Amino acid sequence: AQKITQTQPGMFVQEKEAVTLDCTYDTSDPSYGLFWYKQPSSGEMIFLIYQGSYDQQNATEGRYSLNFQKARKSANLVISASQLGDSAMYFCAMREGRSAGGTSYGKLTFGQGTILTVHP
Amino acid sequence: DSGVTQTPKHLITATGQRVTLRCSPRSGDLSVYWYQQSLDQGLQFLIHYYNGEERAKGNILERFSAQQFPDLHSELNLSSLELGDSALYFCASSQGTGLAKNIQYFGAGTRLSVL
């Protein structure tokens, strides 16, 4: 079963506008972490923002914020005031606190990604 | 710059060959993770080492192996290479294994092309 779902293969936004990238997840573990990474065309993976399952407030990091809705199991990334340099692939990822047999503790499970294009 | 160093950046080799990918984690990080990114499989976890010990295995083929050395750098060995092994291989490091704020920082990746 897919644990991380990003339903938007591609998104377009005008420069200086805000954009929301969707992410839903599936886990039965009460302790987990949610992450967003950015992958520009150059290929590197850049950490953007983290949300813990027990965090009471939505995470924010500069122009990035995470809209965490635990009951709906969604962790959408909001980028405010988009810039041309924000054009990239964006990945949502989850790390569960434990897994059956403890064989995958610590690993990140990634969604398929969303390509964001910022238009001038 | 994430502080994670991967070498080489690009690798072109032939089927049946063996290659070694190298990763130096961020200063102070004890955990090293290897991931494979391909067009058909997306980003897949391969293996995790913590302070020299293997902690978890993911979808890693038997032809692949890894180790983490006393200085904490890690190597991923890929042998009997096939065309399907062509991918971008990432190394990531983090401070420990605990969940809370255990951010994984990624290197720039090694792009492997098997011809």
C-alpha cells in the first residue's frame, strides 16, 4: 500500500503568488515525522521543513509552511511569495517511529513528487 | 551545501562491472542512509548504518552491499551491474536514529549510467 501520496504530478504558479502542494500519508504508528524536500534540476535533495506527529503547531521555515491536518492524514506544503528559483521537484516523505520487526526504522518513504513551475 | 559529500558525481560503466560509491557524512552525524532514485521506482531506501553497524535494509539487491567505516564514511558497492541499475544514488546522514527532529541531509548524489 502506498504510504505517501502526492496527487499533483505538476503545478504551475505565478511569481509572487502562493502555492500549495498536496501530500497525504498512511500509517498506523502514532509516532512519525513528515518531511518535505526540494530537488532542483541539478539533482540534489534539499531539506525544507519537518513536522512531528505530536507537534501541536504547524511547522514554518521562512516562506515554507506545512499545513498539518492529522485527522485527515495530510501534510500539505505551502510556499508563499513564489520565486523563479522555487521551480523544482518537491517530495513529501514520512518516517515512522517503528515498523514490524524493526527492520525499517529510520528510513524515509517518499511520495512520487510534484514538479512545480514558477512563471514570471 | 548539506555537508554530505558523495563521490564520484557521475559514473559510466558497462554491464557486469563493479563500482563503489563513497559518502562522507556531515560532521558529527552517526547515521548514514543510502537511497536509489530511478524513473520507474522513484526514491527507494536501500540501507541504513549507524555508527558502523547495519541497522536496516530496504529494497537492496543481493548484488549490492554497503559498509560504514570507523571514520563514519560509507561505501556502497554495486556488482554485476545491469542496465536497470542506472539511477541516481543518494547518501543521507543524520545525527542518530531517534524520530524527533532527526533530519536526514542528502548529498548531491552519484549518477550511475550502465551501458
